[in-house]
Amino acid sequence: MNATCDTYTPDHKHLWEHLDRFKVEVPSWGFTNTGTRFGKYLQPAAAHTLEEKFSDAAQVHQLTGASPSMALHVLWDFPHGIKDVAKVRELSQQFGIRAGAINPNMFESQIYKYGSFGNPDATIRKHALDHVLESVAIARELGNVDLSLWFADGSNYPGTQNIRHRIGWFTECLAATHEALAPGQRMLVEYKPFEPAFYHTDIADWGMALLFARAAGPQALVLVDTGHHYQSQNIEQILAWLQHQQMLGGLHFNDRRYADDDLTLGSIDPYQVFRIFHEIQFYHWEHTEAKALAYVIDQSHNMKNKIEAMMQTVLTAQELYAKACLVDHAQLTVLQQECRLVEAEECLRSAFWTDVRPALRAWRTARGLPEDPLQALRASGHIERISKERSSKHKSASSSYA
Ligand code: PSV
Ligand code: MN
């Protein structure tokens, strides 16, 4: 068989079907003023209220057609807990943006200084569990959306915590969380090697997340945040393993140069993002029964305008995903099987190097979207408008805007 992959013609129709399906969730925390450990540079257009966050998410979705939902963080978006569900529902309807993954917050309260689910104090573990259970209830009220769990738990100095006891406490609390899920509702367990803890983190890598998720129950899956890895780690191999184990639930997208930098997806290493999409697409081509993954952006920009950066991320994700859709899986399978190394690699590379932008522009036009959403955002004057409105509306919070 003469299997080569060097004759790519971007097949619009094939790509369009993929693009129609491709959706990526934006994070509510990506539209607010956030900062580094050293300070915040405030933006006059930043969202201060939940309504403004929904409005910003709607702006991104209106122009890209690819981000119909917004992930929510309980402490920041549900200050009154489950009582705020009605308001979220209303805003969701008003702006045409679905409420997405619900993220409990076990890292901001003073009581979590020594951990939440891993805290040696049973009262604090119970407090954390109650908050997570309320988050499950919120997620159920909003249509059994995903519960997305990330823990800052860990320790800074050797010998200061019993790592094995903490494994046991985590196991118990995660199982209790799983018990509260509605049938079919997913619970995603995220890992991170370090930060804020610098000696040990209770869920530091995909292996720990996998074991915790397995022990919790069948609806628990692993969430891979692309920024939560050591330098040069092979993320697509981790995805391959998790998919092989049917334990991959979703991804948090961002890019990194040094640590958890939360840079724009694909700004540092677009080939890696392409490989990630390829690994997922390849698996789904072989396993047509596999469930869709949760794609969520986890970025909070300080230097770039937040709406622009979010839109740039959605567009980058679409582009790199579209490139991955061009890989000829049938041919690649043959080339791999026959160990035709250069041809196999070229098969991948030629998809990566194909310019999919004309196909994306055509798809957008056909779907009634602006050909160039970033340009359309700028031309609309939307950011200038909300900058004025919001800085006068939130005067005290924005007094240092200049
Ligand atoms: C932690 O670094 C993280 O990646 C988790 O997903 C949090 O929920 C999110 O960022 C926002 O703090
Ligand atoms: Mn994350």
C-alpha cells in the first residue's frame, strides 16, 4: 500500500463538521482583575460582577461561535452558595451562555492553611467536604454539570506532614463527594506538581489523580491542566494513558514557559497543543463510542485585554484542533504499523503545517460569524465602551486606573 500523507487539501466539508462540534468553555475568573504574587494591574474593562462576566463570555461566543458555556468558581461566583443558583440561571438565559463546570474553592479561606481534604484536623476536612457537597448540589441544580476539583493541599517542608495519612483522608472525602453525584454527572480530579505547596502536593501528578479518581467511583475522571507539568513533560502521552484507561475527563487549556504561567494557549508551543488534539482525535477515531471531553480555558490575563485574550485563545484552540483534524488516521496507522518513521512523522507534520485559516474563515462566513472575530471585536468599539461604563460604575474599585 502506498501510504503517504503529503498531499493535503484542506477538505472544507470534513473540517466544518469538526468545527461545528468543537466547543471550548471560558472561565469566569478570566474576565476579572487577577494578579501575580507581586501585584495586580487593573483593567478598566475588567468584570466586577457576575453579570459582567456573563456579558464578556457572551461577547466571546457571539463572535467565535465556539464558547457557549462558562466555568464558575463557587466562592467567587456564588457568594451566597446555592441561593445564587436562581441568579445564575437568569443570567445564563439573558446572555445565552450555559453555566459550565462548577469549581469549589478550598484554597482561599484562612482555615485551609494546612490543607482541606488533607488537613490533619477532622473539623476542617468536614468544613471542606460540606463546601464541596454544596458545590455538587449547585452543579446538580444547574443540570448536572461537571464538578471540577483542584486542591492546593500540600506542605512546604519535609517531615511536617504525614503524606500517607493525607492520602487516606483524601480518599475518604473524595468517595463522600462521589456519593453525592447525580447519575451520569462527572467529577473531575485535577493535579498540579507544585504551587502553592513547594515540598509535596497531595495530588501532584496524573498517577495520583488517577488512583484517587478510581477509588472515588466510576463517575470520577482525571482533568489535565496543560500548565500543570514539569518542563518538557510529554502531555500527549499522559492523555494516551488516561484515554487507554478510559479515565480522561477533560482539559484545562493554557500555555507555559516556566511553571503554571497561564499564558495564552499555543503562544509558546503550538506544536504541543496540536499533538494534544491529535492524540485525542486519534483515540476518538479508533473509539467512536468515546464520550466528549470537557475543554475549558484556564487563563486569567493581566497584561492583555481579557476579552481579546480569551477570544484569541478560542481561535487558537480552533485552529490547532482543525489542524489535528487533517491528520489521515488510516494512513498514519499503516505507516506506524510498518515503522515508516519519516513518512509517519511527515504525516503528522504536514497536517500541522497546513494553513487552515482560509477554511476557518469560510466556515465562519457560512455560519454567520465574522471572518476575523478579533478584528470585529476591535471594530465594534465594545471594549472602549465597557471600559467607560465599568470604570464609572465601579469607581472605588477602579480609582487607580488613571
Ligand atoms: C489552579 O492552578 C487551577 O488550575 C485550578 O484549575 C483552579 O480552579 C484554577 O487554576 C483557578 O485558580
Ligand atoms: Mn486548572
